[in-house]
Amino acid sequence: MKGLVINETLKAWHGRRIGLAMMMMSILILFIFIVAIAIDQSFGLLLTTEEFVTIGSVLHIFIMLYSFVLVTGAISGEASTGTIKQLLIKPVSRHRVLLSKWLTNLVISFLLYCFVLALLFAFGLFFPHVVPLSSTFYYLFETALYTTPSLIFYVALATLIAVITKNTAVTIVLTILPYFFADLFVLLAAEYDWASWIVFAHIDVFNNYNPVSLAPAPFPSMWASIGFLLIHIALMLAIAHVIYKRQDVL
Amino acid sequence: MKPLVVKQLSRTFKGHKVINDLSFSLDRGLIYGFLGPNGSGKTMTIRLIVSLIKMDRGEVFIEGKDLNKNREEALQHIGAIVEDPDLYTYLSGRQNLEHFARMSQKPISEERIEQVIDLVELTNRIDDKVKTYSLGMKQRLGIAVSILHQPSVLILDEPTNGLDPNGIKELRYYLRRLAKQDGVTLLVSSHQLREVEVLCDRAIVIKDGQAVDEFDLRSSATESTYSVYVTASPEADAYTQLAQFGNVEKNENQFVIYDQPYEQIPAIVETLVQQNVRYMRFVTNKVGRALLLVIRVREG
């Protein structure tokens, strides 16, 4: 398994250009930093470290989108380039091949998110802080943890769609659609009792169970929501693995 | 023990029985040609043998390991290039080899990697990105990837596709070396029948997903026949004289007679000269047994 994980990391780094993605994220953070400084000085807003970090954490959208690219590239990308043939001829079970793909790219996506948060924190140090820096750091750590269920869910969804369609563009579109529009669907369904059983209602764990949040929580407990999400994640991955094992490579 | 045994393999695809009760086996250290007209099921058979597609019925044994029951153990003994040598073009040749080495059940040493690089003569370009390689170099790297784990069976599907004559010659040289030096059994599917005749020891012919013939290409070398192409005048006389040797076809401005044994060719020339038929062009084309068989299979 270790060899497969190394392989997937190597292919993600060279093929999906993680270095370039990191550079782009750094440039975006630098851009946000310059804009924040400019606004700060022009309007005298006196932005704090916490505020800068909170504004910058919106970049998690890009990490999420990039995670779709990573997973679909690893699964349907190999099907379209034909490299999947050589991969599946080797004496390794298809389960392990697929497991290495989504697991490695999930971990890479999470590490990229941590990299972005760390960079935000570093740039945020240029601003004054009103709460202790350790609290801001803890807030970032908490944000990363709260985002994890959502990241795992969408990586599992992208894995399933990539295995079924074997098409990179279709997979990305079909994964992006619920990412951007599921909230709207949940909002429209909110007046019905069954709305709390829509899986997308549970994805935003942070806002659902944040004490200051105005939105009603779908389940009484956060852990019940996470459990509900995990069942869906496990189901999607199980279906993906069964299909991948039986699929003909033509 | 035979390195590869295929027993009553069947596969239906889109309601059509593409592979139908196909059985054959390979002897160790020989190069087999896998022949058949387009759509006869060659590529499908190869995909079934390497488990890229599932069989409906039948068994495949690689070094005695049942592909259905011990897939990983069976695949450990086989290497294959199916259609194109699909490699990671954004990685270097060496990174590709290391990538596939990490997928082997038995550890593959750095020395082994260097050994296969030497074998396919890619030492000077191995650290370059694969996207800069020529098709011939990719084909050689594909072979290196396929033999890295020292398989006893190597399957190549149309390996000469897209190669120039020099590339084909080089490939032939590597494959012969593999069979002779390492005792690897090769199954080479190709539509270039002359190539199969030159390269292979034996041939398996399939039609409509069934093995219809298997023969020794080395002992059948003398069984080749020739097609004779003649442009001569007067044409009527030429036709009459040539007709003594078999069916004559008129093709544009030339006559063609097929299936002529090698010993008969001087007699054809002598007859034309004796009967004062002046020939402007006299060309013979060797047609090996493999080609003849496939032509017959195609004609049904």
C-alpha cells in the first residue's frame, strides 16, 4: 500500500501540478493581503489578525475545487489516457488501487488546506491582534477540522462519479453542481419535515452547530450529523469500489 | 507446466458472442503470433487474459495460477502492452519504471531497473520526460515496464503499430533476445503478417472468437508460395501461356497468378521466352503460410 500511495503522490505532484496550485494559492493570499492593507490604510479600518484570517479562509472553496481535480485526474484521467490498463495489469487488487487513489488525494487536499491556513496565519501576523494569537491559531485548527467532513464527502462523491463516468470533465461538473447549488435545494426544502434527512443539509458542520449560527441544526447533535455523513461517505465509496472491481477496461 | 493455458474462454459483448469457447496454450520460450482478421477477437482475448475485462465463462492459468481464483498471483507472471504503450508522459522514463516497480509483489532492485534500461537501450534518455520520446522509444519503455518484474509470459498487442521500419527491426531484435536469453514466452498479436512470419516460432489463428488453427512457422517456412506479377506482350499469348500454371487474373495492365511454388518460377519464365512472349515486368512476391491461412480464414 505504501508503494501505491507514493505512486499517487508522485502522479499528483507532477501530473496535477500541486506545486503550481500551491503557488497560485500563495499569490491569492498575497493579493488578499495587499487589498486588506490598502483598504486598511485608505479607510482606517484597523483590521486585526483574526479578521484577516477569517476573510482569507474563504479560499477553502478553491481547495475544494482543486480536490475534485485531483481525484478525478487520478481516476477518470487515467482511464482517458489509457494508463489505467498498465496499472490494472499489475499484480495489485483493484480495491487497493482505488483506495490509494482517493485516500492519497484526500490527504493531499487536506494538507493543502492546512498550508493555506498556515500561510493566512503568517500573513495575518502583519496585522494587530486583539485576542491572543494562540486563540486565532486554535480557530484555524478548528476550521480545518470542521471542513474535514465536507472535504471527505465531496472527495467520496467525486470518486464515485469518476468511477462511473470515467470522464474528467463530466465528473468535475457533476461534483461542482451540488457543491454550489445543494444549499439552495436544502433551503427550498426547509419547510418540509424530511429536509433534515437530505445529506447536503449536514455538510456545513461548522455553521449548523455553531452556537452563534442563526440556521437551525438538522439533527439535535453534531455527532449525529457527522455519523449520518459518514454513512453516506461509506456507501458512496463502497459502491465505487464494487463498480471499480467489476468494471471492464475497454 | 505450460506458462499460459486458456480454456474454453467465452465473453459476450453487447449481445454478440465476441469470444466463443476459445482454448489454446503456449509452450515456454517460444514466440507466438496471434493472428486473425479485424474483429476476430484478438484484443478482447488479450484483455481477458490480463483481467482487464471479465470472462463470462472459462479459465485462464498463468504458471498454473487460476486467474479467477488467484488474480494477483497469476498476474505476477505476466507482462503486457495492450494496444499502445500507455505511460505517464509527464514523468521521466525512470520514474515510470520506479512507479511500476513499486507495484510488484516481489521487491525490484535498482540493479534490475538499470538492467531493463540497458536491455531496451534507453540509458541516455531514461531521465527525460516520456512526452519527449519517439513512438519507438515509448514502445521500448513499455516493454521495459512489462518485463520489469521478470514475467514468464509477455503479451504484446499490435506492438509494431506506428513504428517505422527501423523501429520494427529494433523491436524484433529485443523480443527475440527476451525469448532466447530470458526464456520468456511471447504472444504477439499483429495484423502485419509478414512481421509475424519473420518474428514468431508458432502461430495461433482465431476467427469469430474461436481458435481455428495453430501451426509451426519455422517448419512451414518452405511451404511458402509466391504470387507472380507479369506485364507482357502480346497479351493474348501471355495469358494463354500463364494459364498453364494456374488461374490468371488481369489486374490493370498486368497478369497475376497466385499460389506458385518456388520451384515453378523458372518454368514460368522459360515458357514465356520459348513462346516469344516479351515480358517487360516480372515480379514475384513471397506469401508465407501465415498470410495464406489468414487470407483463407478471412474468405471463410
